[in-house]
Amino acid sequence: MRIYVDREKRRLNTESRGFLLFLEQLQILNLETREIIIDRVMALDTIEFDLEDLKWIVLVVLFNIPGHESAYQQVEELLFGVNKNILH
């Protein structure tokens, strides 16, 4: 269980924190990747931040961590309905 400090709660609203928990429950994120994502969110120099922004950060972080290609693909499919195994 992750306890968010006030500063993190201000940046990550309930919906965003719920999305991170959802990804953890699906075992797409582990403790390490979740903390990297939160760190990247907190490093942003912006006031406005919402769930759509978080989704992009999740994709960027997973794309850039070696060995997490499967997790990246799962999030991509979840968010965009992408299924690369279908031939047209």
C-alpha cells in the first residue's frame, strides 16, 4: 500500500492515484515502476495535470525501461485498443 504525501496528492488527484493502483492490480506496474512514474510526475514543471497526462507518462516510462516491453504493450492496448496481432 502506498501512502501519498500532501504534495503528491495535490498533483495526483484521486482518479490518477486510482489508475496507478489499477495498473498495479493488473501487475502491469510493480513498486519500482510506480515510484519512477510518481517521480517523473512530481518533476514536471506544470500546474495543470490530469489523468490523460498521467497515461502518457506511464507509457513513456515503461517504453524507456529495458525489460518492460510487455508492460508497455499492455498499457498501450488498454488505453488505445491496439492489438498488433490482428492482420488486416
